[in-house]
Amino acid sequence: MKKIFLTFFLFLSAITITFAQDGNLGLFLGASYYNGEINPDKILFMPSPVIGLFYRHNFNNRWALRIEGNYTTLRGSDSKYNNAYQQWRNYNFTTRLGDLGAGMEFNFLKYNKHKYSEFYFSPYVFLGTMILVIPDPKYPFEFSFPAAVGFKYALTKKTTIAIEWSYRWTYSDRLDGIKEDNFYHKPYRMQYSYNPDNDWYSFIGVSISYELFKNTQECPAIFQ
């Protein structure tokens, strides 16, 4: 996994050079949690720290391309639920997880930190596609599809701070290590897993980004 994230860092550096104008490099810090077989509905269930790096290329004051990589640990334990079935099963897991990918941000307001007296904040949404990396020797790669809502604010003409909450749907039902939906645990012959849906994970946190380069030939039309 370390080699994968080193590759991502080099790729991010190449993208930063390629899209030099209107480019922002940022850091994301927050908490992650899991939804699935062990936690079907609780928010911020057994949270763990998450750290991420991202590059944002602004096409105009509405749309931006975001390339990102994140690293975290997901955890779950049946002992945190008070129903008899989970108390009997008494299963727990810890999974190291990384995701790498890209998506589009859309600002609901005409955000432009260079004119922060007028366009200095905006709520936004983010939709993307990620490659999910987990330490499973048989299935180390999956896809996830994040959908996020956030709010960004220009601290200065070069610095943006944002809060964001994302849900990340996956094609995997293996994040918690419960691989079979109809497995009967011996010797009791009770169903060990019952939820056929794929697992989810979520990030909630704060990011700060800094403009590395500024487009010196802004088109006034994009601010109209």
C-alpha cells in the first residue's frame, strides 16, 4: 500500500505541473466510519482518523476537477450493539484502507477567492470515482463512488478552507471481513451473515488548500 501511495504522490506532482494555472494543493484531515453488516445505521460509529492529499484544478468559478488520495482505518464491533444476534456473533474487525481517484466539484455560488470581497464562500457538491485499496490478497482493489457535500470559504486570495461530509458506496462486501451472506456458524447452525448489501464508508472533516499558481489571463465572462 505504501508503494501505491508513493505512485499517487508522483502522479499528483505531475498533474500539478501539467495544470499549473488555477491549481490548488490541499490537505484533508478528519474522521472515517463504516456502514455495513456490523453497523447498519449509526453515524460516526467507531471513528478513526483519516488523512488525504488532493489537487484541485478550477475551470471557472462553478466547476473544478479534484484528484485525491486518502488513507484511514475502518473499525467495527458487534459488542457496540445491544441486540441479541450481534452479541452472540461477537465479531469485530479492523481494515486499513486507501482510496485514489478523481471527480468534479460544483459550486452553488460563483466562488472566486481572488475577488473574495464578493465571491468568498460557497456550498458545493462533489461526485467521483475511486480505486479502493484494501489489504486483501485475493481482492486488493475495488471501486468506490463518493458523493460529498461541503462548504468552502476563502481565508485569503490564495487559501481556501472547507468542511466536507462524504458517503462512499463500494462494490465490495468485504470491508468488514464477513465474506459470505449465507454462512452458518458451527456448531449452532445459526446464520452468521444476513445483509446482502455492499459496504459503505464515510469521511467527515476539514480541508485547507493553497493556490500554487494563478491564471494571469482570467476571462471576465466566467464571473458574470
